[in-house]
Amino acid sequence: MSWDPSVESWVIEEGPKENEQTVYPDNEDGVQKTWRWGEKTVMKSLSQLAVRKDRSGKDYPYYKRRPNEGGVVSVSSWFDSKYSATEHGTAILKALFYKNPFDYPKSLHAVTDSIYISGGSEKDATTLDYFGGSGTSGHAVINLNREDGGKRKYILVEMGEHFATVLKPRIQKVIFSNDWKDGKPTNLKSGISHCFKYLRLESYEDCLNNLEMARSADQADFLKRNPALKEDYTLRYMLDVESEESLLNVSSFADPFNTTLKIATGSVGETKPVKVDLVETFNFLIGLKVKTMDAIRGITVVTGENLKGEKILILWRNTAKTDSEALNAWFIKQGYNTQDMEYDIIYVNGDNHLENLRKDEETWKVRLTEEEFLQRMFAGEGA
């Protein structure tokens, strides 16, 4: 457009193209206002501008301003309409799921700006949210990365049943597309490359469900004849003695890929067997920064570094299918040698005949996975 001073009006010299539309600065009452920036400023600031829906559902340009992005403490009250939980919390979930599956979701923009001013402006920042809710924090981090190509990470913790019906599906949906309507994606080109992992932690109830008491006939007879001792034993020692190894029996390591625990279902008192990932659990227990994980001729091989910077090699096998002699042959064929300096510690599940090397007076290079596992899992030192 150009301005014609003779009639004090704009002259339209070029109409919108097929993929463009004209938007005027009209407020909610239909009164025409003015734009904040002129054409030149707009063209220089395209990265700070975006398009979103206004209250009537029409596309509307807005300025993606982050509050106090220079690092100054934010003001106490945020009055911008984008912080409305109804419009930018509930409405977003309705667009993603067709109907709102979660009560009182937070505004995506309120969470995004909260993350941004608390360190999320750094492109490699990590956000931890102990109350994951509907997944707004994860959504916000994904959006920030989508905007500036960052590599921010997020950790969400949630115990509600809506994890499977709202939180996880929401993360999957916003990765697949940035725009949704009535539960369907409207912009397939806005998907991003993303990888996330979710872990199910054993609950207190799950722990109780897997306790199994084992008392011999002699023990029962002895306690029956000593009532006073029985009371003291029941209060102080019974759980440790009679439930020993019931949570994770060492025999589980003979076939580590098929270990199960009894996990509570939705019905009261009912449980079902669920596979436990011993490989992943062990990685966490020793603080392993995983470098590689491969399956080679029936043996799962994990390499990485622990928190001390020591190079770690972990070998997992079904001991019934790969006995000690077969493991020795496999070890040599793969070019491993316990005498060289390629790895500082080697963990192996089950008895083995691998040549060992003493590291100091108390430790060896080749170690039994189950011994290390049980020590770290149940020793309780410093708890």
C-alpha cells in the first residue's frame, strides 16, 4: 500500500497471494487501531513475530516477547491475555484431543515464559517438573526448541493415571505437529525430530506386593516357644530375614531379559506380572553414561563411563544358553582382553571363567553384576 495525502487514505497496490490473507488491527469491539511497528521494522524482526488465533478464531500476528529475557527478575503480575489458562491451556488440549481431558491445565505461554526467564533462554538448558500434570512443561520446552533450534531437555514426573491418557500422548502429538484442531494435525510439515524415554518407577504398593515371607519349621517352633522374643523379632527383624531376596532374587540374573515383578492393576488387590528392565536399571544404579548398547550373538553389550570417569563394559546373557565356556569363546572372538586398558571395570552376570585382574587390595576388574546390583540397590548406606 501507499499513502495518498490528497485523500488521506491508503491505496492498495498489491493484493494478497493465494497463501496470504489480509489482517487489520481491529480490536475485539471492531474498532480499527494501528500496528505497533512499521513495514521496515517488521521485516527486520520476523523472528520475533508469529501468527496465532484470536478469540474469534481468526489468524492474528503477535509479538513473541519474552519477559525480561536479559536476566532481570520478572515482575510479580503478568496481565497479558496469552497467560489465560482457559484460552491457552484448556483450548490447546481441546485442539489436541478434540475434548479437554484434563482439569485446569496451565497456559502454555505462562509456562514457556516461566521456563525462559529461569534459565531456559540457554539452548542446552534442562527443565525439571516434579508435577508433570498434562505435560505443559514438556510442550513448552519442545516449542522453544522448535523456535530457535535449541537442544533443551525436560524431565517430567507424574503419578496420576492421566500419564498414559494425556501427558504422554500430548508430547507425542506436539512432536508430530505444531498445529492441531479437533484432535487432528493441521500442519504436517511442522513436525520435529525428537526422542524421549519414559520410565515406570516401582511404587511402595508394588514393593509390598512382591514381598514373600519364608519361615522354616524350626524358626516357627522356636518363636512359638518364646513369645517375648517373637514380638521383638516381628518388629525388628522379620522383614529383613524372612523377605530376604524376595524383591529381587539373585536367580533373576540367570535370565535377565525375562525378570518380572507383580505390579498392581486398576482393581484393588489384583496384580499382573510385568517385565523389569534389569539392564536399564543397572545403568542407573552405577551412574553409567551409556555410549553404546548392542546385541551380539545372544549377548547384550553395554559400554560407557561411570561418575568417576572409569570406562565400563557390561555383558548380559542368558546363562542357560551361554555358559561360562561359551562366554570365554565369545569374549576372545570379539577381541576383548581383561589385561589391556580398554576398560577399567567389566561387569558380567552369572558365574564366569574370564581371566581377572586385581585393581587394588579390595577390588577386581571383572565383577559379578548381581553382587554390585544388590549392594547398590539394598545396602542403604547413608540413607
